[in-house]
Amino acid sequence: MQPTEPPAPLSLLGNNDDGRRFLTGALGEFRGVTSAPPDRPPFLVTKEHRRFAEFADTVRRHRYIGVCWGPPGVGKTLSARQYAGTDAWEQWQRVLAAGRNTDPGPVPAAVLSARTALWTPTVTATAKEIDQALPRACQQISWAVDYHEHGHVDPLMHPESSASGLTELLIVDEADRLKTVGLEQVRDYYDRHHMGVVLIGMPGVERRLARYPQLYSRIGFAHEYRPLSPDELTAVLTRRWHTDGLATTDDFTQAVAIATIARITGGNFRLVDRLLAQIQRIRRINNLETVTAEVVEAAREALLIGT
């Protein structure tokens, strides 16, 4: 009996030459994959994130268009990335792009669970770029689902993945950047595919969309992303106080410093990160062991904070 050769490792590109050329061209060989994002604090599941996740689940389930808006820095993009599993997805793509014979490992569970594509248009996105970017973002998620289930993706055998059929939700971040033609392209893509769409933007985007009747009539859900409440912000800051190494045995001084940060930031995640970074800087320069309200105020003076 002749010894059998071990089976060839499974590949995302499969063994079909036509399928390989099709898939490689559509994926662009992942040349647009960026480097790993800088280290950021662990994501904290807040009440606002839970509200956003419930909103996204509803849009995804009913296949409607939803619009989400909120002031800058409150966590809209972070929530969208967490919901879609984007950090894990980008890491998986980087491993996949490292080499054709590299085993990227299993598709991240968060990606398989959400089946959500996240796309951010560039400031100067042209109609041609949008026409290419929308299907590319959705097809990559569909192909990943097929890769998980079948070990390879042959567009002739699995036409649903090449037509974005396995992607259930498309989140468009920074939707304010889209001009009239871009918004119409999103609506047209939505009409041609059985998936939900979430448009994320600044306050006022919901009023702007009202000027486009065909798009506005397809909006089934609206969600306002609000800043953290004072109690929740205090809880988040207390946790960050320990993870960032700012905790001391002086509970009163710590409580006053946290209350000062909460007053300055007003529940804005981005401002909290900037202020904590300045506090660490002042603490390091002055060799301080304890963060006081005076240190927080000094850090505040080093920032440009809008009113």
C-alpha cells in the first residue's frame, strides 16, 4: 500500500486558479492593511455601548438603515469597532497578508458573531472609490465566514460570499464626509443587498439625511450616542485610576482628583484619555507619587478644550 501524502494546508485563496485570481484582485492582496494600532486601554462596556449594541442588533435583524449621531469623543467609533470585532479582524488580516503560506489561524469569533463590515470613507472619496470600497468591505467579511466554514473560498462554489451575501450589517463611520452622490451610492448598495446599514455621524446628520427622501424613507431606527453620566464616568475613572497606576492610599485625595476630572471632561472619552496622558506627563516630570486636584488642573491648562 502506497503511503499517502498529507493533505495540503487550507488556504483562503483555494486551489482554483480562476478563483485565486478573482479573489486576489477583489481583496487587493490586503495592500491597504495598516500597521497595528497603538496600545489603548481595555475597552470598557458602558451603558451607552450596550445601547449602541442593541441598536445595531435591531438594524441588523430587521435589515433597515439606522442613523447614529453624537458629539465628538463620546465613543461612537470605539463602540462600532468593538461591536464589529474590528481590532481582532485587522490583526487577522495582517497575519494573512504576511505570506501566502502563513496560517492566519481561526477567524476571530467576534467577526463571525457580528458579521459586520465597518467602513470609513476618506475625506475626498470619489464616486469610483466608494463603488469599490463598499463591496470590498462587505465581501471580505463574507469571505471570512466562508473561510471559517469551508477552509477556502472559491467564488464559483460559494457565490454568496462574492456577492456580500453573508455580511449582515454595514457600518459607515464618519458618514458626514459623504456628499449627495456618496449617500445615494450607499442607498443603492443597500437596495441591492439584503443587509442592514448604520450611518454614524455628528449631531445634525439626522437632519441632513431628511433632505434625501429616498434615503430617509428607508431609515427605520435612530440612536443618539450620549456622553457618560456622572456616576458612570466616576466608575470608569476609578477603574482607569488603577489600570494606569495612579492609585494611592489617600482615598480622599484620589476621590477629589477623580471628581475634578469628571467635571472637566463632562463624560467625553477622548478628553479623558488626553487629560490622563497629561497627568502622567506632569507626574513624571515632577516625580509625584500622588495625583491631586492641583495636578489635574495643571494638566487641564496644557490642553485645548472647547467650551
